[in-house]
Amino acid sequence: METVLESDREEQLKSGETQEEEEKQDDQELEGALSNIPVSASMQPLLSLDEAYPKVYRINSPDEIRLLAIADNFQRQYSHLYPDRKPLLLSPLNECGVKKFVSTTLRPTPTIFPELFTWEGSASFVANFLSLEPLEPPVNPPSYLFSSTSVLQSQRATCFEFATLLCSLLLGADYDAYCVSGYAVKDMCLLDQSLQDCPLLDTKVKSVSSEQESQHNKYTVKPVRELKSHFLTQQEKKKQEAEAALLQKQKLQEESEQRTADPLRGLRVHCWVLVLSGSRSVQKDFFIDPLTGISYSTDHENFLGIESVWNNLNYYVNMQDCRNGCTDMMYDLEDLNMWEPVLFGATSKKQLILDVLKEKETKMLSKINKDEEVEEEPRVFEMPRSWVNYITISKEDLETRWPGGQKVTRYRKAKVEKFTAYLRPDGLVTRLMTYKDLDCTEVAMVKEWYQHRNDHLEEREVNKVDSFTTERFKRGRPFYLLFYRFKSLSADAVYEMGFSNTRIDNVVRRVVSPGEMTEIFEDRADFLHYRHVVFDRHIQISEPHMCIDPDGQLLRVVERFHRDRAKPANEDVAERVFLPSQRRIEVTYHLEDHRFIPSKRSFIKPRESTEQKKAEEFTSELVSSFQVDPSEKPLKIHTLYEMLVALMKDEKMVAAQIEQSLDEVQNIVARREEEENNIQLFFSPWSTAGAARARSSRKEMERQAQEEQRWLQERENDILAVILIRLDKAGTLSAEDAKQLHQDCLTMFKQKLLEHADLIQERYEKVTQELQKKQQWYQENQLSMTQTQEADYHSFCSEKTLQIHVTKKRLSMHKEAAPQKYLAFDQKLRRDPRLAPHLSN
């Protein structure tokens, strides 16, 4: 609507870069000022504390003053031309009570954290880090719009401040993002998700496509055709569709009962983010609700209309009809019939690249044609640089996420609680509770997610309906446990366990129920993949040790094997059944090619010898065989006997493996109970909480080391410490104890002096004996000694004589000083505060 000529844009860009460098120096000043400001819950402007903010927060530059004049002129013309539309949000007040144009409140901010490189990460951070301050009144835009730096400090924001922070992060990540001022449904404006399905619930039914089905060999025998009526199939399909429609109708009816008609529908003001295609591989325009971080299509029914959009370069007013919401809207912001810009002719993001290329081309032509002057086109008024200081997001902010470290969100028949890592002592970070009714009174299921636990627990699901608890672990646990499911509220407990495929025995799944146990194997060398055990009684995992007797406690053991192509089919066992109570072993072999019935053998174990009867002999009557191929010769009795002996050895080995499996189940159950009673977390040194814990631990260790050193020094100087420890007299001493202690200390000191004198006397005698022995040796060998030996002898005598003299002198000095030391020690004892009151007389 108004065009203003400006100086050369290139100079403005250069000045903007220098100003941006200068502004970064004020970041620390702003952060310190904000940290000392008490932020009120109502987010009222801090007019009394505006001196604590940088100058750009409190004063407008000449360009900003000019821009505000343009905005006021635009607002007057807009109100005159469209009196039925609400006034635009152009120049709200900031936290210092100063008018600022909304586009200058956006501060494109690149980040160093990979979590914020994408729009999903940025939207999730903004939605989690801030708490909503609803608009008052809900039908008008806010009169205040705080900077993103203030919002990050207080963690409270309106939907417009939500969108401003998110748009600044997206612009810094090179997205073509815009803030949108418009109208939305009540649930979105008030962040009410109580009628929406929880995103953590997987409600979609996964259909298996025919392409994923295994293709059967066309030469194999076709299965028997299943006779089905097409009419009955269609009727069943119609019935299922009718039931699904009925459920959907009931769901909509329940929602309509809870959802009351909104008298302000179409009038509630909301702000969200528009991302246009063309940047960062965005193929299609879409909306982002900054309150939830969820993306929507531009024709979604929750968005009822748009008044204006803006980024850091310009402000656009919607000139399209919004009677049908945002369904038919177009987002070509350069189309003046659909969008009216405040700064007419100002550079948009799409034109920015073209302008830079054109400037380079112009400079190149000016160098080539030095004589010819290139006429410069007049420049329009461009958007001033942002007045907001550099937005700083710390690693601690990313880890904390939620205000106060936790957040509760209610959905339809569900509630989600999220916690910061290390906030809970059990490592809980997310809890999902689902309910049976819309009023959320009866819990159906509780699902929890954990992090940084030493027991590697990642997920736990408690089903309140069937009383089953399911736990999932990451790799690294003892016994290679990955999955653990149990029913604890019944006498006949059921345990189901899943294991990693790196176990030596290759078991991947084990189910223990009253009287039964099932094991599933993968990639075993013997091709075993299934084992089912039936016991003669209910197995109690709480029993201390279970010894499995194959002839007594096992009723039935079934093992199944995969096909071993290295063996003929009629020799490759497919299934073997041990029946210890019947003394029978049944073996079924794999199907041969082009056969329908497998070969089978049944063995009856001969009875062992007793005191009354001898052992039963193995005969052909103890074996029953069925061979599919009648042309094959039957096996000899000796071969059958060897097969039976091998099967009996396998039966004992299987019984030992079953006993080992039950012991392992006992150990796992006991270990899980112990781990839950003593939960420990692993603090990563790369997290802020872990680094703080490491610093505090180091300080505590240094403090303890200093205390221990000080205690040792005190003990060294304490003459009574040894006797007090020996007598175990740490408290106040009585008169009798004090006198006895005084006497004991004197006796001990006297004994110490005597021992010292004895030690000196022993050394004196030892040196004297050595000298005498050497002199005797000299008398015996005097005539045959060389000059060197004589010199060594005289040197030895001189040294020993000196030692004798010194030792004798030390002994005499000790005897002279001993009485004085004794008296001094006695006086020291009498001056000790613990003995002085009792030894004064």
C-alpha cells in the first residue's frame, strides 16, 4: 500500500551483518538480566525492570520508527477499506512496553544441536518446553508479544509467542516458514486434546499385502480346496463393515456428548506456523501447530480462517475468502490479488537468491564496461533487522524439555505423563494410562518407558484386565533376557520370557505355566526348534531347587525339528515324543517328496532288572514301525536297539536341560524382584545431570579425604588415642578411669624408654663383638696378610671404634634424658583436658 525508497540494499546488508556481530556481544548481558528477573505467571510487561534489558529492547531505531509509521498508515487504510474485519496484529508491545513490528520479533536462529535441524525436532522442543498462557479475551490478538529470549526464560507463552519461537528456529534451519494469525477450533486454541486419540496408541490395523506372502512352489501338491459359499463370505464381510460403522457411530456419539457447541466458533484467535514448499526438500505446503508440534495439511478442518502471515522479511494480509476455512486458499504470497504486503516491493525469500545473483552479475558488468555506468534501480524500504538478541538454547534446556521437568497430557480414554531423564529415581520418562470409559475412572492398561537403568529395563506394560505384566529390556542383561511377561495376581503364576539369539543353547522364547513349559529355538545345529513339556504336577517357581526325574515328574516331552537336507527324509526326525510314565518313545520322520504320510516308529523301553526280576530283553515286539515305502527293507533288531539306546540317552539329556531351564527361570524371577527392590540408574557423563553428579561426587570424595587426613593428624598428636581405642572409652572418663589411664600411659612410656635403652645397648654389644672377632682373626692371620688386607683391617677397626664410641655416648645421653622426658610426659598428661579434672589433686 505504501512504497518508500531506500538507499542501496547492498550497504544495508553489510551494515546488518556488522550489527549482528555487535549484537552477539549483548547476548550474555541479556541472559544475565533475564535470569535475575522474577517472571510472573500472568506474563504482564515488566515496565519497572526495563533498564535491565539491552538498549534495542527499550528504544526503536530510525528504521523501526519509520516502519511503525508505515504500519500505522497501513492499519488505518485497512480499517477504512475493511471495517468488518478485525484490526491486524502489526505492532504489539514487547516486554519493555515498546511497540515493535511483529516481523522484527522473529529472529532466525541456527542451532548446533542435531535435534533441532528438522522441523519435527524444533516443533517438538517448542511444544514440550513451553506452557500455554491462553489469550484473554480469546477473540482478539494479544496486545503484548514478548521476545523469544524472555519466553525461553519464563517457559510460559501465548500461542503467538509459541509460533514466534518455532518460526525463528525454522528460519534458522533454512525453512520457508511464516507465522500465521487466524482462527481455529476451541480444542486447538486451548490445547485440549481430551477428545483426540493418543499418538502412543497404535490403533491402525496392519494389513498384510499379497506381495509379502510367501510364494509356494507350483510343483508341490495343491492343498485340499476349502469349500466356501461366496454368498456367506459377502454376508460376513457386510456384517463386519456394519459392526465397524456402528463402532464408529458410537465413538462419534460419545464425542458429541462430551463436545459441547462452541458459541465462539470461528472467532477464537490462534497463531500457528506455515511452511511453504521449495526449501529443505519440502514438497508440499503444511501447517504446524506450535502448541502440540503436530503437522497438518493446509486444508485441515481445525483451521477456520487466516487474517495474515509474516516472516522476518515482510507481512502479508490475506485477501481470500475464508468462508470454507482454509480449504480453498492459495499460498502464492507474490500474488497481489490474494495477499497484500505491508512493504510493497520488498524482497521475499524466493527473490533473495535471485537478487544476490543479479547483484553479482551487475558488478561483473560494471568491471567489464568501465566506461559505461550501470544505472541502479531505486530500492524500496526493506524490513529492519530483528531487535531480539540471539536465541540461546542450552543442552540443559534440551534435556529438561518440560516446565518443572514433567508434563501431563490427557487424550481420549488415555493420559500421558512425561518426565525429564533422572527426575524420577526409577528412571521413568513416560507413562501412558488407558481407561475403559471416557471419564477416565477405570484403568485398563498402564504402559511405562524407562531410561538409564542398570537393569536395562526399557518398557513395562501392566494390563489391569488380565493382570499380566510385560517388560522389555535392551541387550546386555544376564541370561540374554529381552522380554519378560508374567501374571503375578494368581496362585498359578505364568512366566513368558524372550531371549537374544546369541545364547549358546539358541533358545529365543520360553513359557512356563502351571504343569507345562514350552521352549522355542532358532538356528540350532541339531535343527531343534520346539520343545513342549508336561509335568505330573504344578511346578512352583518359588521352590528352592527342582530336580527333574524323567521317570517320575515328566509326563510328556515333545520335540520338533526342522528338515536336515543332508539326511534322507525317512531318517531325518521331524518329531519325537518322550512318554516316561508309559515307558514309550515315539519318533516321526519328515515327509518324503511326493508323499502324504510320514514314516513313524514307536519304542517301548524294556524294564530294568530288580531284586526279584531280571532285566527284560529287547525284542521286536517292543518296536512298532510304519514305513511309507514298502520296497525298503525293515531294520534289523540290533539297529533298532541302538536307536533305542540313543533315544534313552537323549531322554536323560533332555531331562537335564529341562531342569536347567527351570532353574534359570527361578534365577530370573528372583533377580527381577531384587532389581525392583534396589533400582539403580546409570548417569551418563555426557548429560548435564551426569556431569553435575560427577562434580558433586568428586567434591564429596575430596571432602572425605580432607576429613580423613585431618582425623589422622589429630590421632597422631593425641597421646591417649591408642589406649582409648584399646579400652573402648570414647565418652567422658570417670575419676577412676582417668587415674588408671594416667598410670597406664606412664607405664607404657616408661616401658618405651627402657626398650629404647635396650635397643642402644644391643647395638653397642653387637658392634663390640664384631670388633673383637675381627681382632682375633687378625691375630691368627697377621703373618700371612697382604698390605691391602692390613689396610682394610685398620679401616674396619677405625669404623667400629667410632661406632662403639657413638653408641656409648647415645646410651649415656639417653639415660640422662630419660627422667626428664618421663617428667615432661607426666606434666603433659596432667594438662590434657580429659585427665586434668581428675588429676588436679
